[in-house]
Amino acid sequence: METATLIIVLVIALALFFDFTNGFHDTANAMATPIATGALKPKTAVLLAAVLNLVGAFLSTEVAQTISGGIINEEQISHDIFPEIILAGLIGAITWNMLTWLLGLPSSSSHALFGGLIGATIVGVGVTAVDFGVVMSKVILPAFIAPVTAGLIAFTATKLAYALTRRYDSKPDGRDGFRFGQIFTSSLVALAHGTNDAQKTMGIITLLLITAGLQSASNPEPQTWVVFACAITIALGTYMGGWRIIRTLGKGLTEVKPAQGFAAEASTASTILASSALGFALSTTQVASGSVIGSGLGRRGSQVRWRTAGRIMVGWVLTLPAAGAVGAVAALIVVWLPVWGVIIDAVLAVAIILFLFLRSRRDEVTAANAMSEVADSGRAVKVKRNPPPTRRQRAIAREEARRVAAAQTAANTAAKKAAKAAKAAERSANGPKSGGPR
């Protein structure tokens, strides 16, 4: 009994650590663009994001219930082995999460968690223990649909924002008013992040409590202490690790204009909030990246860098199976060595975390090694430095050309008249002399 209790405590601690890494991993999704446009200072932005992540975690538990009562068929899994399976899944998620953080590879904390849990369950129990219907409807399909939806919304919003402010086209900073709007929209993104990402760790801990017999399976809603623990942990991760990362991302997105950033954040927030209400476990990174790409395409003269966009998408696709593979290996160790396997997995988890953290401290934090996926998304769209003129600008140019032509015509006419007058005066002055023949 004491061993089982220790395993449960270990899994909860590991789950909260994943929640912490999720906080600093995804902070930039909310605050990269307002930093880039100068709407907020880095430390202010991260403090705001931390507070709103905390608040958002209390607003909904639909996503948590999707994980605790949907993805895994816990009734098919023995209570004796399931805590170890969750432990293995978390090891897979954290390993992939921190590795991609170190290397700057595009990834999703959410899909790393799902992949690790699914891979560990398949190896430790069997394929039938995973409800692939729920996985497809609540995880896979939203992963494809949500970024596209967010991109379309951001594209439309950007077009609309520029259309409504066409009179400022000739003024370099004429749309600075959107910077103030970004404070509101980026706050919404941080709030939405709390309603979705914090829920995933709540779901994992609740799933553990259900399988350990500490909570009824008929009530998959997280307990109050679980909600508080996960909300506080993700908020701490956001504040303690986020400002250093977000400062880099702000520099990586210097081409983002205020109107574009406003549209991207509004799209991200609306997509995530709607999905949280429906219980869809989204990747905040993917939604934010889709919004950035969509808003970039909404600017005049833009075009997609398909190679960059393709690399980002490949990273997204690889995250779930890669984390699943690590989780599967960890589960295999537990299956082969039931008691020692937990100890080995725990030691490996600590060793991997320490190694990756110490390795990251050796290098300067730059866009290459600190959460560059959102910045990469911005670079997936090429915007011309001198985009083609708008219809209004073309109309103004045509009117100006007509005025210039009319002025030139008037000047030419006046010059001709003056020349004729001068010739007439000259002829008059050179007329017949007095006393000459009549």
C-alpha cells in the first residue's frame, strides 16, 4: 500500500512539473505579438499572462473531463498497473517537451502529453484500452481543423482591419491604435490558454485518482484541490520561465504590425475559448501559429514560404507519435520490471530533465533555441517591403496624375500664349517705318 501511495505522489508531482513546463513553453503564444509591436513590455506581459492563466484555469473543466473520462478506457486497466502507465506517459511527454524546447523544434505540449499517454497505454495494457473514437474527434480532428479555422479568421480580420483604416495608408504609424487593442486581445489569449492547457494536467491527475480508487469513475470532474494545484503551477511556470523566452520571440516577430497582431490574437482567443467550451483539447501553439500565418497572408503583397510552413507542419505531425514512442519505452520498462521499473523510470526522468535544463543553460537564449515555433510561423509568410498599392492609393495616384497633367497642360498652354504674344509684339515693333511708301 505504501508503495502504491508513493507512486501516486510521484505521478502527481511529475504531472505538476509538466504543467509548469507547459506554462513557460506556451507563454509566448499569448504575448509574442504585443511584445513585437511594443504594446506591452516583456515583464508586464508575462505577469499579465500568469494572472490570466490562473483565472482561466477556473473557468472550465470540459477539457479535463475529456481526458479523465474519454481518451483512456480506465475500466479495462488494472488499478495496480495504471499509475505506472500514467507515469510512463508523463515521462514521454516531458522528455519530448523539453527536447523540442532545447532544440527550437516546432511542437505542441498538448500533443506531447496525449502521445505519451497513448503510447504508454498501448504498450502497457493494449490497443483496446485507448478509445480512438474520442482521440480522433477530440484530439486529431481539432489539430487539423483549429489552425486552419484560426488562420481563416485572422486572414479575414486582418483584411477588414486594413480596409477600415485605409485613410492611414500614407502614414507609417497611422494604425498605432491597434497596439492598445492588443493588450485586450493578448489577455484573452492568456485567459483562453488557462481554460484549455491547464485542464489537461487536471485531467491526468483526475484519471490517476479514478484508477487508484480515490475518486468515483462516474464523476470525472477534477476535485477542487486539483484545480487549484494545476492553476497555480501553470501560472508559476508562465511567470518564472516566460519573460526570458518571450523577449526573444518578440524580436523574432518584429515584422508583425499592430493591426496584424490584433487580428491574430483575436482569432487565437476566439478559437481556443470556443473549443474549451466544447471539450476539444487543442494545441495552443498550433492555433497561435495558424493565426499568425493567416494574419500575415492578410497583408498586401504577402505570399507563403511553403518550405518553412511545411517544416512547421512536419514538426506538428511528429510530436504525438514521437512522444508516444518515448512513453511506450518507459511503459515497457515498467511491464518488464514492475517494481524496479518505476524506480528506473523515475531516475531516467530526473536525469533527462536535469540534462536538458543544464544543456539549455550553456547557450544564450536566442530564437534558435527558445520556443521558436510561433516566430517560425511568422516567417512562413513573406511580405514585400513595398507591397502593391491599394485601390484607394491607386485612385489617389490617378487623381494626382490628372492634376499634374492638367497643370502641365495649363502651363504649356500659357507658355504657347506667351510665345504668341511675344511674337506679335515683336512684329508690331518691327513694322513699316514712318514716311515710307504707303
